[in-house]
Amino acid sequence: MRRIVVAEGVFLALASCLVAVLPGLGLTAALGAGFGNLFMSAALPFRISMLAVGIWVALVIVGAALATDAAATRASRITVREALIHL
């Protein structure tokens, strides 16, 4: 059961990374152009570091796996009766 919960958490983390790509790229380009024109009278070059993207996605996945595993471990230690009391 814990593996299912962790897999769901990792899937949601990957889905959130995919959903965040387009707004992130758009905001990066807009802020680079805006701040570049404001401070240097020229737009900043739009470059993406694939290493940084990979590190960020890996951190998101590891964080999601650890968070969901901790929650699933705590939830698996209580009885159904104790869980229903909290409702």
C-alpha cells in the first residue's frame, strides 16, 4: 500500500513539472527581457541549463517520494478505528 501512495506522489510531482514548463519558460523570457532592458538597455539572452533542469526535477521527485513515504508510514501505523475518529 505504501508503494502505491509513493508512486502516486511521484506521478503528481512529474505531472507538476510538466505543467510548470510553459509558464516557467514564458516568465523567464519576459523577466529576462524586462530586467535586461531596465538595467542594461538590452534584453538578456534566453538560455536554459539542461543540467539545472535535471537537478531540479530530481529534487522534486526525491522530495515527493520522501514526503509521501513519511505520510504513508504514519498512516499505516494507525488502526481504521483511530483514522475514523479524526473524521
